[in-house]
Amino acid sequence: MIARFSVRHQAAAEFGHRSSSGPVGVLAQSLHARLYGLPADPGPLPTALDELLQSTYTATETEQQAAVLVHLAEQLHNAAQILEWARDNAHWRRLPGAWEWLREATTSTRQIADGLATVSTAFTTGPAPTVPATPPTPPPLGSSRPAPRVPA
């Protein structure tokens, strides 16, 4: 049995960008793996943010979820580099308002990317073990402690 899937790239041609078949490609890969008894390979993460967003709907494993966050952090680092390039151009063109805004945006984007990279490890390690709070031990029965003083 031979099955062939194809997608019409109407949106890609209309908006001037390429597409890698999106969810139809994922469906075709999954079907191929099931028909031939192959292990389901999640495949590489898409590079475009809209395709990365689509992959969040199929990321069920903790490793896949962490990989999506790590990939998003990498994309945000790339976005920070683009913002830095725009900031430099604003400086050369003597646009002080734009330069300041782009400087703050670059810093914020880098902070978010670093935070995502840090948070993504929580998806693979799981929650930290909680230590039950131990109640304070009561004083021995025979001892009497004075009541604490309340300042007047």
C-alpha cells in the first residue's frame, strides 16, 4: 500500500514564506511509523515560531515540552540579536527614542530567553521534593517557661 500526502501551499505563497507542511506532515510521519511498526520519532523542532506553536499541541512527553521551551529560548536569543542590530541602526541614524526603546526591548528579550532556558529544566527534572513541615516540639511537661513579654 502506498499513501501519498501533499499540501497546497496557498498561504505560504500568498504571504511569501515557506512551509514544511505543518500538522499534515506530522500526521503523515505518524501514519508511516504505525503502518511499518517503526518507532514514533518526534523529529526536529520547527524553526518558525508559528510552526513551533503548532508543535506545542502535540508535545505530550516532558522531554518534548522541555525541548520546545529550550528552542523558544534559542529563538528569543536570535530575536535579541535582531533587536540589537535594529538598535545599532537607530543609533547610526540618530534616532534616540527608538534607540532607547530597542535597548530596553533587547534586555527584556534576553532576560526572558535566559529565564525560559532555566525553567525548561524543571520539565525534565519534575517538581522539587517537598519536606513536610515539622511542628515545634512542645516543652517537657514538668518545665514551665515564662510567657513572652509584649512591649507596651
